[in-house]
Amino acid sequence: MSETYTAPLTFSKVKAGKGLEAALELDRAGVINEITASGLKGRGGAGFPTGVKWNLAAAAKDPVKYVVCNADEGEPGTFKDRVILTDHADLVFEGMTICAYAIGAKKGILYLRGEYTYLQDHIEGILRKRREAKLLGKNAGGKKGFEFNIEVRMGSGAYICGEETALIESLEGQRGEPRNRPPFPVNTGFLGHPTVPNNVETFAWAATIMSKGSEWFKKIGTDKSAGLKIFSVSGDCKQPGVYEFPLGITIKELLKAVGGLDAKAVQVGGASGSCVPAREFNRKIAFEDVATGGSIIVFGPQRDMLKVAENFMEFFHDESCGQCTPCREGNGKILEGIHMLQQGKCSMHYLRELCALGETMQLASKCGLGQTSPNAFLSIVKNFPDEIMGRAGAAQE
Amino acid sequence: MTDKNIKLKEESRAPVSSSVQKFAAPQNEKAIGATITVTIDDKQIKVPMGTTILEAAKKLNIHIPTLCYHEDLCVAGVCRICAVEVEGQRTLQASCAYPITAPITVRTHTRKVRQARRHILDLLLSKHYGECYACARNNNCELQALAKEYGVDFFRFGHPDKPRFEVDRSSYSVVRDMDKCILCRRCVRTCIDLQEVGVLEVAGRSEASKVETFVDKPLGEVVCINCGQCINRCPTGALRANDPADEVWAAIDDPAKHVVIQTAPSPRAGIGECFGLEPGQPLTFQMNTALRLCGFDKVFDTNFSADLTIIEEGTELLIRLYKALVQKDKSVALPQFTSCSPGWVKFLEHFYPEYIPNLSSAKSPQQMFGAVIKTYYAKLMKIDPKDIVTVALMPCSAKKFECNRPEMCDSGFKDIDYGLTTRELAQMISEAGINLPAMEKSDFDDPFGTATGSGVIFGATGGVMEAALRTVIELVTGKKVENFFDHADIIPVRGMEGIRYAEIPIKEVGPVPDLVKHVVKDWKWLKGATLKVAVAHGTANAKRVMENIKAGGKLSECHFIEFMACPGGCIGGGGQPIPTSPAIRAARARAIYAEDTAYEVRKSHENPAIERIYNEFLKEGPCSHLAHKLLHTHYTPRGKYIV
């Protein structure tokens, strides 16, 4: 199986098919109620309540609807979806089937990250088995009149296609670029039809919740962030790998579990997340505090934080789709600024300009990429000013 | 009798440029919940559900800056300059792309908004290479105007001192200077969504993204139809027409050269806009004076050759109909398509080459005039045609390509030497220190001086069809067209609907007039027939018509179809003043129809100059041997690979 260290996951203990069975016994509204009651929020990072999303799609008046599984896992430091798809793809498809039943979709698409092409055969194999077991197709799961099929489509390596509307554009054969929102995919999604795009993990949890009940899930975590979450932990710690923790866990607790207590900072939420310094390690990982799609990157005491910022900005500078001005041009300017800082050639004044630019990018960019790409840089400037200023040959203002 | 607004299936639509989504507004504006109240900068207004913030603000007279937004195009929401703050939203919203579906409160110039707009300008300027005073769009540039509006007084994020791209001058018509491109993608949306040609697309990501042709080929080597609609919608000087003004000045300055200019109808309806006039104020006769002041030896009216086109093309149609209906000749291609729009001609050559036999072999008025000037006129004036320089003032960028077609040398010389756009002539006039609107009026020069209203309306969509019908109806019935249509206004073919269809029943026929006696003996075969015609403007509509014909639909039964490559017809051509919008084009069209009404002679066949040329020069009549040699042409089936 996967070479990545993986802590025991709840998914291993879920009996295959039980969730779908339970769902098909309910009516559509009943399924949505159950998911809503669990408090499950999108596990891709944005944290939109899953039940609400399904309900909106279910309410949309259109005979054609789609379920899309976003497996374009491209956030730096995120690899938990790869592990889930390797070990628990069946559960993911079960979640998609439950969603299809709830919203009235006949077709599902799993959009698989280009770099995960090696997983395609494995995933197709599982789909084949599900079809053979009549869990897909006409009268899926033995439910009369319920028809659902899933198809795997490959991405081609663009980070932006993990953004749900860019993903849909890509599925339609267009250049992968985010759409204007509103309208949202739940109303106007794939080919203009109502579409529910959810993360791999979200579908797996949905199936788990239908199997174990919303009460069980709701009891775990905090009020606003229910349930368990799968984390991809990497960086300067003793045991990087995939972990499962309840939401609401503090960064310190998490670091203890992975052997990274000497960290000076932790990047929570991948490149587009925020960089939390050691003094704030008591903060909770939860939607109401430090939100994350599951990526935790640990920075040990020896890490050069400016180098960290450079690394992230290089990534965004490369991956911006180039559509909107703030993101297309802004990432490059910030990266340039980091190079200036490295050479000690960035004045305090210009650094302030760049931070203001970062704010503009957060506010005025078209999609989540540009709105979050300056986060790492801004939090490093804020939390490690002494480390990044006054480099060799510093030109002080 | 007429079915004006024909709706065709949308299935033939090309892939959209990106994320063209429209909020489905309720059909009935009076239904409950069909309207909603929005508060913008403390002012309230009730708007239909789905109205964008930008549209609502316009209604309130609140100005929100825009760059990627264009009235003619689908929404992109990419430049972000129109960002506004919507209460309760964490991020700023692009007002052009935000449909109002809840009673929101909007603020258009908060600190965050001002900062964002300034940053966006600073970022665009950090990539915008070039100096304003050395730019075709100086003082008519939306980026420059915004820099002023937002008080840009330094380059916060730098300014390039070196070009990154080579200027693409490979096209006869359109020059691309990507160093001035701000990636608003209006040209892409124009080419893909508005015109459905699809030459331009965005390639590459992030800072490296740029507007490209297929595999970045030069524009002259791709399937561009030269319509220049992208130029009209470019906010900066990244796209401009290939300007021959230097060569024209050189010809004027050369005493050995006899420089004549013909002016098409549309420029006169638009040129005032270049001199600060409101759209729709024609300066026909002031322009004649200005042109003489500039140094042109003769100023002719393209309307003369438009009338000539009507006679030739109309005769061609009658011949085709005769062959098809009387001689039952199955090889005759019908419907006959007009050929005066060079953008449309190239569109057909590329995308529907199998329909080339349907194209009228008649040259466009511009090219007919060139051939006539360098033969008939040269002889009349006893000037060696090699010393004549023919300049054509056109609303069109594709005319530059047309006059450079290798086959357009039937006079033994290049029939038309230079195609000048309305914008370029305005520039020459201002260079000569002439205040055009203040000029006294003067007439066109003889021997082509007298024009008709039919020639004028060539400028608006439906005009060629109307002109042709006026002549054909009179030739066939022997009665005044006014007997059938009030004031000879053939309203069914007028308008701005994308595709229009009309049926003209021929209930009575008269004697065959002398002009076409060599073609048909009598009209009996036309009695009781119904002439079916259609009009389409914009190549997206042309495509719809072609697909309908291909599928054997209603329009395949037509006898004659007018096609114009540009939305609105020539008045919306790629050489016309910038900006353009549906309202501006409508105003120009009104000016053209007003001019038509003012003419004493309004039918091509009644033009005395036309009668004269057929008596003195083209003695064997329309579509005769000499007419064919000089006034007709052939086409190239280009397909998608031969350019």
C-alpha cells in the first residue's frame, strides 16, 4: 500500500456499504438532514457546510445534476487524499453515491490530479468492482429507480484546477480558470447544471457518518468544527505522515503527536494557509481559529523563514492562472520583494507597500488562490520581522 | 409577409472563451421577487433580479471604473478594477460580474476599494511598456484615462524600460503590440464569443500568460478575417490597424502623382466622434473640403461604386435565378451571397470554402472603384494610370487586406493602393491642422459626383439588401418601388437583429429595361414568384446562417443573403472611431438612413453617373465581358490552413 506513514484511521473500521445501505433506507431529505446534523464541513479547506451544499443542489430545479469529487490534491504539503484514495477509495465512492442519491444526480466524476495517474488503474478497478456489485449503475445499491455512475477524469497538473470552478472548466474542456461566483456550482456547475463538488475526504466522511450516525460525528471536535480530520504532516518532525485528529486540537498537541515540539513555526493549511509562530502554538486547528485543508508543515529551529516564504511564493508565481490582475502580477512582485529582502535591498517603505499589495490580493483577487497566496508571506513578515530584515548589505531606510 | 426576427438554434455556438455564465433573470419583470432593492453609496434603487452591481450603479449615476468590461462582450471579471465592497462579504467583489440577488449594500470608494484599484493600476503599469505620446491610442486609452482618474504620479511597482515582445506587423490589417497588452481579454472574447472566429486565445500561466494566436504564429498566418473588431474593443494601443498614412502623405507630396480618394458612407457617419462630436453627426461635405485641403487631387464618393455593385450584383442574381428557374440548371449556386464585406469573404473562404460558388463574383465597391479609376477615369482625364494613386477611406481594417489581394490588379495596376480607416484619416486631418467640424461644405468631384441614397445605406446592416431590392423591384415590375414600400424604405430588412429574413412576392412584372436586355428576354418566369432574402451581421450570426443552410433549413431556400462581418454592418467596422457600443452604432446607422432620405436619387440604377458609365465604357452592360474583367473577381478556398 502507501509508503507514507499512516496512523490508524477511522475509515479502516467502517464496514463497506453500511453507509449507503443506511442512506438508501431514508428519503433524500433524510440523508441531507443527517449530513447537516453531523456538522460536517468541507474537508478541502474552505469549510463550507456539506449538508447545506447538498441541500442547495437538491433544491435546484434541473433534471440533470452532477457529483464531482475533487481529487486534484495540489496544495503543497497535502497528501492525505492520495492515502485515502489508495486505501479507502471504495468509501469515497460510497460517499459520492450517497450524495448523488441525496441531490438526484445520475453522474459522478472523480477529477484525479495529473500526478496521481499511477493511481488510475487502482481506482478504476475499485469502480469496476462496485459496478459488478451493482452498487453503481441502474437501481444502484438495490434502490429501485436510483441510477448513478462514476467516471474518472484526469487533470493535467495545474494547481488552479483544484479550485472547484476551474476544475469544472477543465472538465468541460476549457482552460482551467476560475469562474465568477455567483452563480455557484450548486446552481450552475458542470455544463451549466447543478453540481456538488466535494473533497475526497469529505465524501469519505459522509459515508462514515451515514454508517456511524451523525450523533457520533457531532460529539467529536468543537461546536463549530465537528468531527475528525485527516492531516498531512510534513517538515521538521520525527514522524511525518498521515494522521487523524479531532478538530479543535491545538497545534502543540499535534506537534507532540508527530514529534515536532521544538518547531519555531508551523504552516497550517498548506502554501495558501498561514504560518503560526511558536508563541501561538496553543491555538486550535479548527474552522473558527486556524483553518486547514489538512496540511501541516513543521519548521524546525534551523529553518530560514525568508527561504520558506520564497519557496511558497515561487509556487504561486508559477501556479497563478494569470486571469486576474492582482494574482497574476502580485505574486511576482512579492517574490521580487523577497529576493530584495534576501539581498538586503528592500527598504522598510517598500516592504510596507508589498504588505499592502498583499492585502489587495487577499481582497480583490478573483478566486481563493490569489486571495490566499500572500498569506504565508504576510504572516512571516508579521511574525519573523527580525529574521527577514537586515540581511547582508542591508540598505536601511 | 416578413418574418423579421428569425431565431436559429444556438447549437452551432463555438466554445466560449471562459466561464460565460449569465444569471437567469425572471422573464416577467412584474412577478413577485422579480425586482430587488440595492443600496449603493447610501443611494437606493430597485432593479430587476440579477442586475449587476455595475449596471445598478450606472442607473444611479455612480461611476465605477472598468477595463475588462465591455458592453458588447460577455462578462470576464478579470481586471478587478471595478472592485467594490459589499457589506458582509470578506472580499471585494467585481461589480461587473456580481449579479444582485439579495438586498445588498455596496460601497464604491472605501479605503480598501481605492487601495485595490490603485494597486491594480500600478501592477498593470509595471508591465505596460511604451510611452503614451508615441502611441496610436494617446488620449483615447482607457488605461491612461484611469491612471489620470486615480492620480497615478509614480510607478509604485516599477515600469518596464525594455520591450518584451516583438511587434507583430505580419497582417495587412491588424498590428499587435503585446507590450501594451494588459490582458483584459476583450480581444479574446471579441474573437471567440462575439465574432466566433477564434484566432486569439490566452496561453501560458501567471505572469507568463499572454494573448496568442495558434501556436503563437504571426497574425498574418492564421485564420484571422481582419475584421478589426478586436481593435475596436482594445482598451489600450496593443491592437491597432496597419496605418498607411505615411505612404499616403508621400503620394500627396509627390507632384507626379494624381492622388484620388474615395470615401465610403460609414466613415462620414463616424468621423465626427474623433473630433469630439456626439455619435450620429455626419460630416460628409465638411470632409470633402478637408480632404482637398489635405492635398487629395480628387474626392470621390464610394457610393458611385456601391451603385455599380448593385447593378452588377443584382444582374448576377437575375442571371442565377434565370438559370435556376427557367433553364433548370442544377449547378447554379443559390442563395447568392453578397461579397462587399472583405471580413465576411475571408470568413467564408476559411470556414465554408465549399460555399464559394454562392459568393457573388462582383467585387466590393472599394475595388470596383479602383478598377474604374485606373481605366475609365484615367482615359477620361488622360492621365497615365501608373501616376494615379488610389486611396480608399473605409470604416474597415479588412479593406487593407482586400486591396492587397493579388487578384485585385485588373486595371493592370494595383486597383486600390491604400486603405485608410476613419481613425487614420482623422489623424491626417488633425495633422494638417484642420478642424473638421468647422469646415465649410463642398461636394464630391465629377465624373462620379452624384450619388444615390442606395449607396449610402451600404454602411448599415441590411443596406446592401435594401439597395438591391429597390433596383431589382423596379427593373422587374417596371413600377416605382414606392408603390410597394412607403418612401422606398424597405423596413423589413432594416434593424439591428442579428439575422433578418423577408419575403417579397412578385405579383406583377413589366417590360425588361434596356440595361439588362442582354441577360433576359422577359420577366414572365418571375411572375408569382416570391423573392426570399436574409440579412446577417457579425460573423457569429453569419455562422448561424451558414449552419442553417448546411442543414437544409429555412434559409437554404433564400435567393439572396447579405452578410456583413461586423456587428451593425460597416458603421461598426474595425476602422471606425473607438469606443464602440450598441448605442453608438445605432446612432451612426440613424445618420446613414437620414442621409439616404435626403438624397434626390435613391436608387442605384437611376444614378446618372451609372447610366453614363454603361453608355460610354461598359457598353455591353452589366456582367458583360469587360464588366467581368474589371468589376468581378474570384475567391480562394482557404480552409483552415491556407492563409
